[in-house]
Amino acid sequence: MKKLIIITSGIALSALSSCNTIAGAGQDLQRGGAAVTGAAQDVASRAAQNAAATATQNATNVVNGVSQ
């Protein structure tokens, strides 16, 4: 979550300091949104991988009779 906040803050500062026109501001905001979306997708992907690994380990434990 901290990473997402840092990325978003950096993008906002960059957009404020570099856009000269309304069109430029729109493009900067669009790029910022794409970066935030990419970060969110990375987090979701890692969460799904962790959930799958946990489910696999739990299933293996059940098959092997390991108490949790």
C-alpha cells in the first residue's frame, strides 16, 4: 500500500510540474492512472499466487494427514 501511495504521489507531483496545457494535464493524468492500475494488478496477481500456494499446501497437508 505504501508503494502505491508513493507512486501516486510521484505521479501527481510530476503532472503538476510538467503539464503546460489542459491536454497535457489530461495525458499526464492518464499515464498516472495507467501506473496505478499496473501497480494494483501486480498486487492482485501476487495475492492470487499466494492464495493458490496456500490452498495447494493445505490440500497436501490434508492428503498427508498433517494437522493444521
